[in-house]
Amino acid sequence: MLAEQPIDVMLLSTDLEVAKGFYRDKIGLEIRIETDDFVTFSCGGDSRLVLSKSSTGPSDEAAKASWRVDDLAAELEELRAQGVEIAEYDGPGLKTVHGIADIGFALSAWFVDPSGNTIGLLQFKEEATG
């Protein structure tokens, strides 16, 4: 059954070399497979991120993928140290403080890769005990 199988996230990129450098050098992912048409990176567990060559790139700003993290602030500090710009939002329904939004059940942050893909980070809040 599919519920028991790993899944790969696939993102579009108009410039695979630039995107490959971003995810390898700034995000710290290891290349697993590389061809002229796509680059596959290893992520946590058996998950993978695949960048696929595209003539048009992504068509909207919605988040395409999100990493689940234990310490969002520490992850953002590390990403900023690598030169990754963390998105800031200040609108009705979504406001960030130092890049972090409280979305109720979790804390979240986002960055945009060189191809225009919005990528999220999500730290679930611990359930109240009692």
C-alpha cells in the first residue's frame, strides 16, 4: 500500500545548476542522482527532493514542500548563516516575527529557492498534557 511507501518531493527548476548549488551548498543536501534533466537529493529517512528541469518553473507562490524540524529557530539561524533569505510576511492571517509565524498547531517559516519554489519549515507544538 502507498501509505507504507516513501514519497519524493519534486520541484521545477529553470536552471538546474543554480538550484543544485543552492540545495547542495546552502541547504546542505547530498546529491544522490544527477542527470541532464533532474537532480535528486537525499533528505531525512528515505525521503528525497527531486529538482526537475523545466522551461517555465513553478506557476504559483504556494509552498511546494515543508521540512518538519525540532527547533525552528536553530534551523533558521543555520540557513541565514548560509546566506538563505527567510521570508517575512505581514498581512491579515499571516504575520512573521524574525521569520517565524505561529499558525496555531505549529510554528512555521519559509524561504524561496532560486527557481521560485516556496519551501516551508514546520515545528509542531507539543500537545498540552493534563
